[in-house]
Amino acid sequence: MLYILIAILMFGLLIALHEFGHFAAAKLCGVKVNEFSIGMGPLLLHKQAGETEYSLRALPIGGFCAMEGEEEGESKDPRAFPNRPWWQRLIILLAGVFMNFLTGLVIIFCLFVGAKSFATTEITQVVPGALAAQSLQAGDRVLAVDGHAIYLRPDVSLFLSRVAGEEVALTVEREGQRLDLTVPLTTYTDEETGDEHRMLGIELNGWEDATLGLTLRNTWYQALDYARLVWVSLGDLVQGQVKLRDMSGVVDITRIMAQAGEQGAQEAIENQQSPLLGALRGILDLVAFIAVNLAVMNLLPIPALDGGQIFFMAVNGILLAIRGKPLDPKYQGWVTAAGFACLMVLMLVVTVSDLFKLFGR
């Protein structure tokens, strides 16, 4: 139960930080903010400071930044959000995304900072009998698989697992030179099941001593990896390779975070370390991924998301250039309301799916 509570608080904190990004940028740009809230639901505490009401609400599942004119789409107040210059509105909209991405970066760095070494993508051995021995050799450093840049060692396995043909395009670094190779896969048969698997037949067991520069580089690469994994997953969803039932909502994410906490605590106990610190580390690892995930998802041009508002800004810019008049705010309001309703329905469907998973039905 403790890990579930921590997970709920962490998830709410990510949303609150997103809204704080909007709030801070709005204040810097001179936009009137009517209310900034931590939490949702019934009001617990509030304080009026100048033009802004700061509130604390009962449900620790996020927060909101209510800017003048944002909901209505128009306002006579010159400091209202719709009346500010386009570049200020863009900064405000991107500030929430930036805050989530920055949160992910900071968490990853904190998790990496104590590491003594980092895994490399150097091939330490080509398995005897593998067809890859015709092209690859120990000491090669894998830079790309099928055109996908390789940032960290797990990327090699990820993109090799997605290869559908009998060979794979690899880019490696050998003795300071960059080589583009087409490497055949080797078919291996599982002795127990008889199943056949196509594999490259290489081992990557290289390690590099940690330095501050390497820690910062791997922090950045891990964040990029998380962002790329979101796009890969979205592509799989569009192509039908991932079903709706495979998606996770707040309920399932909270359960997974709690499991990560329990696993982290167990590993800490086995290593004679603090179970609470181990649990926090396990949860934070997942929180970093979710933070980057939120940043990427909010950039999608979907109504009711930041990306949707940025899309409408671009449409209005084009209409102003063509006909000298932007889109009627009521139409944007209708589309946004419809988009919000669709998101709520999707969240409800995913939540019901989460509950079925939770109770094993």
C-alpha cells in the first residue's frame, strides 16, 4: 500500500510540474493567471496573492493553471492568454512539455550519478558459427541498426528484435572508421521447444568507467531513448501491432509503479541496502520514463492537448496570411471540446481495461 501511495503522489507530481511550467511561463510573459492549483477536486486551502488565487485541492492527481481567456477563447483583457503575441503563447504552451522533459532528465541524472561504469555497444565476441562473423569482429562498436541510431546497449536488442528479414543493416565503428554493413542473421533452434529464432550472434559485454561527462551524455541518451520509445509504440498502435487492451491508464501505471517499488525494495534487501531507498529508485526509474512520455504525448496535435493548441496557432497564422482573419474562436472551442470528450472516453475505456487486468478478469 505504501508503494501505491508513493506512485499516486509521483504521478500527480508530474502533472503538477507540467502545469507549473505553464504558470511560470505565463507569469514571465505577463499573462493574467486567475488560479494555480496543486491537486484536483474539492478545495482544501487557498490564498489570494495579487490577481492569482493559489489553492490546494483534495485529490493529489495533478493540478491546473487557469489563465484569463484560455477557456473562453477570447477576452477583452489585453493580458488574457489569447491576446498575447503568438511567440509568448507558444512559449507558454511549450513550457509544460519542457518541464516534464526536464523532470525526466533530472531524475535520470540522479539515478545515474552514483554509477561506477556504463555499458557500451562494443561487440566483445561474435558467436562461433554465426554468419555475422563474415562481416563483424570483436571491438566493433554498433552505431545504428536498420537506420536507427544506437544510443545505449539495450537499443541494439530492441531494434534487432524488430528486424523482419534475413539480414540487417548495421553501422559500426571500427578502428575510428564508420562502416555500413549488411549482415546476415543466423537461425538458431531452441532445443527444448524446437522453435526457430533468427539472431545476429554477437555478445556485447563492454563497460566504460563513469566520468561526469559520460554520466551527462548517457543521461541525455536515456531521455532520447524514452522519447523514441514513445514514438515507436505509437507507430505500433497505428499499424495495429499493439491493441487497445495493451495500453495502460492511470490505474495500471500506478500498479506497475508499485510493482517497481516492491522489486526495487527486494533487490535492495538482497544487497543489504535500505529497502525504502531501493523502492524509490525503482519507482523513480519508471517516473522518469513517464515524465518524458508526457512531454512527447502533449506535443501531439490532438485537441485539448498542448500540441492541439499549437496546431490551431499554426492554422490561424496561415489563415491570417491568406485571408487576413483567423479562425472563429467558437469553432476552435467546439473542436477542443470534442477532442476533450474523446480523450475522456478513451481514458474511461483504458481505465476499465486496467481494472480488468487488476482483478484478473
